[in-house]
Amino acid sequence: MTSATQKESYRSGYVALVGRPNAGKSTLLNRLLGQKIAAVSDKPQTTRFRIQGVITQPEGQIVLVDTPGVHKPGYEMNRRMMAAVQDALLTVDLVCLICDASVSTGSGDRFVLELVQKSNKPALLLLNKIDKLEDKAALLPLIEWYRHEYEWREVIPISALRGSMIDVLLNGIIKQLPEGEPLFADDQLTDQPMRTLVAEIVREKILQLTEEEIPYVTAVVTEKWEEVREDFTRIYCAIFVERPSQKKIVIGKSAARLKEIGTRARQDIEHLLGHRCHLELFVKVEEEWRNKMHLLDDLGIREG
Ligand SMILES: Nc1nc2c(ncn2[C@@H]2O[C@H](COP(=O)(O)OP(=O)(O)OP(=O)(O)O)[C@@H](O)[C@H]2O)c(=O)[nH]1
Ligand SMILES: [Mg+2]
């Protein structure tokens, strides 16, 4: 093969990860990227805006677009989250519908499926969390159900958590992309700035360490970033909640919870930056921030 034909067969394109909340979209993004850029938690609605990850392989480049889990919007924030899903579906070359194969199918799955059907885009069906299935034969009725609903280019059972079938998935995705040059430099991992990645790390730790309504009423923004030395950064993040009682919960008795959030977040941030940092967290009360346009703008919760 000449180098010219090799170049022609290089493929690149945008690929949306869509699915219900908790299906494992962000876990898969991090797994395929080999680096954690998206917040992951066992609480639904973890992801609030689209996050791109760039995967560069010898055969092609995949720009993977992680989206918020599909749910009924209550607040302006949630309406924007759903608009971001619609926008992703419109603008990508390929859609990956991820469903949690370890739970039974319900009306939420039907709704996500309809979004994919309406998009009319080439699509792969990914049946995730197969590590939780004792008997893989349980996948068969699920595959049967989905096969009747759409012309999937491929159906691939995976475990995003364990990394099973990931190579098959990467090849399956690249095969479906149009021929073309790489869209990004091969050392660009994501479209998100460091400040956002850091805020998302802090928010992830809050999601992990709190229950009930706290994950939903919490937002984090990086307010100050001081590069004290080449190998030492001082970072200030504000944590927003909606009521003084919620602020108390986030801070915890003798500030123990806030300390734990800070310690866990700092470890991940230092890993990301590759050097030491000092992280300062402040908790602020901002009533109804989920309905405030300017705050949502500041937090990067956009429609696309
Ligand atoms: N056992 C198992 N758990 C998984 C797998 N993939 C994801 N999870 C877990 O499922 C939960 C949700 O994962 P996320 O990646 O945050 O899901 P998501 O689809 O991005 O969720 P939203 O952002 O809320 O829409 C987390 O607790 C993950 O650890 C998997 O393959 N196997
Ligand atoms: Mg997510």
C-alpha cells in the first residue's frame, strides 16, 4: 500500500454517547480515553454538559462526546442538559446508545431509543455492565428487543468498568466513521479547560460523599487559579448549594466532610496536573441557582 492510500483510509469523526442516567457513559469515556476527565458517580444526572474526549489511534481519530443522561427536565438546568443531548445527536457522525444491561428495560429506555430513532443516524448499541450478569444468555432477549427497533450497525456487549470488549468497540466505532484527516492534535485530550476539570473533580467527590438532594443542588466553580511555582498551584473552588441547611451538610460536623472532599479531590487534581497543589473550598448559598441563567452560564451548563 502506498502512503497516499494509507492516508485516504484514515477515518475521523464525532461520536455521541447517549443513554439514561447511570448507564455508564462517563465511565466509558474515561475508559476509552485512558484518563479520567468526566465525573462518575452512582447518583443519576452526574454529567451536566457535553464533554469531548479525543482518542487517537493508528487507524483513525474518535471525538467522543459524553452527554447528560436523558431524563424529564424540571429546572432550567435540566432543560439545558436535555438540549445538549439533542444538539449532540444532531451534530455527530455516529451515535452510541448505551444501556445498562443489568437492569430491566422500562419507559425511560423507550424514550432514549426514540431520540436515536428520530436522529436517524448510524448507531451502535452498547449493552453495558455485563460484569454484573451471572448468565450472559440474559442479554439475548434484550438484543432481540432492541434489534426490532432500529437498524444498529453493531450490537456490542461491554463492561466500561472492567474494560471488557473495549478494543472491539474502538474498532467498531472507527469502521463507521467517514474517511478524513484527524480533527484535533493527537496530544489534545479534551475540549474542557483545566479549571472545569478541577471543578468537576470536586463535584464528583461531593456526589460520592453526600446523599439525598445534595448531589442535585450542588455546583462547583473554580474561582481562582494561582501558579505559585512551576510545580505548585493554589486553587480556590466555590461550592454552591441552595439553602443554609445544605451548606451545613456539605461542611459536616467539625468541617469533617468538607475536609474529606478536599483531600480526595486534591489527590485526583495532583494526578491530573502532575504536581502538588493546594485546594481551598468555600461553600456558598445561592437560592434557586438551577433556574438562574447567568449562573448556569458561569457554570458552563449550556445547551450544546
Ligand atoms: N458494574 C458496573 N458498573 C458500572 C459499569 N459502568 C459504569 N458503572 C457504574 O455505574 C454508575 C454510573 O456511571 P456513570 O459513568 O456516572 O454513568 P453515566 O451514564 O455517565 O450517568 P449520568 O452522567 O448521570 O448520565 C457508577 O457507579 C459506575 O461505577 C460497568 O460496566 N459495570
Ligand atoms: Mg455521566
